[in-house]
Amino acid sequence: MHGIAFHFFGMPIHWYGICVATGFLVSLFVMQYKRKYAGLTSDQVFDLGIIVVVCGILGARLFYVVQFHSQFEGNWLKVFRIDQGGLVFYGGFILAILTIWFYCRWKKLSILRILDICAPAMALGHAFGRIGCFMQGCCFGAPCRIGVVFPPGSAPAERYPDMGSAVQNLKVYGQAVASSQSLYPVQLFESFGNLLLGLTLLFLFRKVKKTGQIAASYFIGYGILRFCLEFLRGDHTDYFLGLTNAQVIGLTIMVPVGLLFFFYFGKYGKNVEIEPVASGKH
């Protein structure tokens, strides 16, 4: 874990912010690469990317603050320190989808084609975001026999302290500070999973016949990925019927909606070979 990458005029620049910014640039590149599929201009891609990222971050932060409100008691200014981590993906995802819908209605664009190109962009951008989570020490995993160890003072060390390391540090440094136990590097697992998902979705552009099916595939793929990886997470405190909030959303919304849309669009959707008209209407 190395939260701070470097200092710029005395101000710490966190790896988390760098990874999120990199993820945004990668997402923007993917959308530019596939913009003709959706009938978008380069300017529209940039405008949409900025709007979605800003709204996505707001939604993700709001969801995190509501879910982990105890972390901000006594110092509510920390709510604005998103550079130090603390975003919940599903919160950002929901607000981003709503933003895309309003944008498409405003510009009279095909929402299905827009969602199709946004799907791999979100997956690949999310892959970089999870690397930032790993570097920052948030969204950490549960204890395991062989895993990663986070340093003293980090959130994982506070949640799962290794008392043996505290004794060792007392002998060596004169301070009884504990590093974390060995934890699953679940952030890196999800990063790799999102990378594979994004590349698979890009490949599907050559295979699917109907608009909307790529977006539906993203719903299914990420819902399953997140549901499985949540069993390895160790930072959650709230459960519903033994499942985390993310598992409930993935199991009851993402996967069922994805399957429903995939088969519905497969039967009633518009053919992808039909190019969107120049004005964006479809």
C-alpha cells in the first residue's frame, strides 16, 4: 500500500486520484474508438464523458457516505476528500445511467447504442479504479492464509490487526503498532475481472446482432463478478440475509435485468448493421 504517489508544491498527490483519472482517460478513449457505432461526434463523446464521470463520482461518494456515515462523524469535511478513497461503485453506476438517459433524451440519441459503447468503457475504467483502491487500502479483503499485508495505521490494519506484528514492531522500533493480517487482494481480483469483462465486451461488438445486448452483457457479467468477489471482502459491516448490499443489488437487479434485456433485445431490438443517422436519431 502506497497511498501517496508524490508531492506537488507540498500537496500530496494520491495514487487513488491518479488511477481514477487514468480510468477516465481509458474510458474516454474506448468511447471515442466506438463513437461511430452510436452516431456520436468527438465533442459529444467528450461532453458525455465529463458529465457521466462527474455525476458518477457524486453518486458513488453519496452512496459511500450514507453506507459508512460513522467514518465522517466529527469531521464532515472529510466527505469531500474523495482523493483518499471512498466510492461505492453501484451508487455511481445508478446516477451515471440516469445521466446517460437524460443526455440521450436531450440530444435525441439512441440510449441503447450509447449504453453499448459505455459498457466496455466503464469496465476498463473501473479496472484502473480498483488498482487505486488497492494502493489506498480501501475496499480490502478478508483474512486468508496467504495474501497481502497492509501497514500500521491503514484501515485494513485497524480492522484486522496482526498482534504478532505489534510485538515485533515493539522490539524493533519501540512502538507496538500492528500491521494487518494477510488479506485477500480482492481489489486486484476485481481489477483483473473488469479488464477481462471490458475486453470481452469489445469483442462482442463483432458478434451481437441487436443493439442493447452488449450493455445487457455488462449487467450480467459485472453482477456475477461482484457477487462472487464480495465473499472475499472484509470491509463490510452491513448485511441483509447474510449478503452485502452489493450482492443484493447484483443478485436481484444486475443479473436478472441483464438477462431480461439480453433476450428481449435479441428478439425485438434493432439490428446493429443499421447505421445511426447523422443527427443522432435512431
